[in-house]
Amino acid sequence: MTRISPRVDIAFKKIFGVEENKDLLISLINSIVSSEDQVSDITLLNPYNAKSFSRDKLSILDIKATNQDGKRFNIEIQISDEADYDKRALYYWAKLYTEQLEVAEDYSTLSKAIGIHILNFTSIPEVDKYHNVFHITEKETGFVYYKDLELHTIELKKFSSNSKEDLSDIVAKVNNALDMWSAFLTRNDLLKEDNLPKKLNSPNLKKAINVLNVMNFTEEERDAYEDHLKWLRIEANTLKKAEAKGIEKGITIGEAKGREEGITIGEEKSILKVARRMLQENTDIKFISSVTGLSAEEILKLKNKL
């Protein structure tokens, strides 16, 4: 079996979603949330259980926890890009928030709920930074009134998408605890428990690397992991295939007398799909134009619709 990837949701939950590794989950949460939401202890609401997941690629293996103050956290690592992921994130936040209210309790018992979405794809191409935090604010003043809602997105491909990077390249990006965990999730293959650079020399990271290295799967878990890993590989190859298809279409377009005469409806849809995919991967607009034959104006319009 190939080296286990912590980006596959089954492995992620087996590392961070068990009682014996609560210290790792606390460290991960604290690397993401603000100082006022730091966690000193947590209770896992849905600890890892091999019987709780399905081999279906759409199974949800999130981690739900509550801290010492009653705040609730939902941490999910998402393998493949899905349409309307923003709506899904809101839906899961709403469930996390409303699940607190028992019969006969009033709204004053509700505590803040924080959704953390670690994504193996680019979801927000308009923003360069890989960690974004969302609240509901007043339109003109930016005042935060609904303080119980908070959503985080962590787009791992913005942290590291180049498989040719070496350890020094990764270390150069590490400036805080979240960078450390992002390095673990994206390039754990470069990390050696007994030989970590100073920036990564953390007891929590050493433990996570050791947990990953000694992780054992049952036969059912192994099969499910391999199924989910296939989707990671498909995701990793999508852009490369899209670019190749786009170049092929671009050549066809270039040989045609004109776009209106040279492109069928099916081809045009394919080109638009390629352009959307490349935008999601934060590809330069000029390059997208050269590959697809679309104008910069057309690409910008497409970008604004994403």
C-alpha cells in the first residue's frame, strides 16, 4: 500500500478524531481560530468509528467537538471539488448550531458555532491567501452583530500545489502553527519525525507524523481509503487534463475561420468548463485566454459568475 495521506478524510479523522489524539485536534483548532476562541479541552461529539463511514465517495467524515465553554466546532477535510460548496458549508454550520437546542430550552442556551473547512482544491480564486474567515457583518460599517456564526476555509492547494517543492521550500512558508499543520497535510512525505527543521520541530507535529506512520487499517478501512484516494488522484490530475483539452480546443479554434463558424455548442460548453476549472485553480487569465481562445473580457465575466 502507498504511503497514507492525511488529506484523505478517513485518515484525517483517524488522526484527529479519536480520544487519544485530542491534543492534536486542540492544536489544529487553536491554529485556526482567534485568541478568544482558543480551546483548552474538547469533547468529541462523533469520535472515529470504523463502522460509521461508507465506501461511498460522498460519505461525510467530519469531526464535531465542543469545548470547555460550550462552543461547537465542525472540522471537515474535503477531497474533491463540488458545486455550491459554500451552500453546503452554511448548511452544516446551521445543523451544528441548531443541534444544541433541546426541547424546552430557550435561545439563550445557544453557543457560538465554528465551521472549519479544509479543502483539497481552490474554492475562492478571487483571494490569494489560503486561510479565510467569514462572519455576518453590517454592509456599510462592517459591524459584527451575529457573533455566533463563523466559517473558516483553508485551501491547501494555495499553500502547496507543486509536487517538486523540497523541504526548504515548505519550511520557507511556515510562519505560524496553521502553516505547520498545512505542511503536514500537504507534504508529509518530506517530514521525518526525528529530523524536523526548527520551524517544524513541534511535539504535536512529531506525534501526528508518528500516528500517520504507524496507522493500521482494517480490511474494510483499507478498501475505503483506497476508494477515497482514487478521488484525490483524479482531483490532482484534473487541471492537467483540462489544460491539455483546452490546448487541443485552442488549436481547433485557431484553425477555424472564426469562433462563430468553428465551434459547435458542445465544444463551446467544453471550453467554458475548462476555463472555469482553470479559474478555480487561480490560473493566469492571459494563459487561460491563450489556451481556450476566449477573450480576457469573456474570462472576467465567467470569473465574476463563479
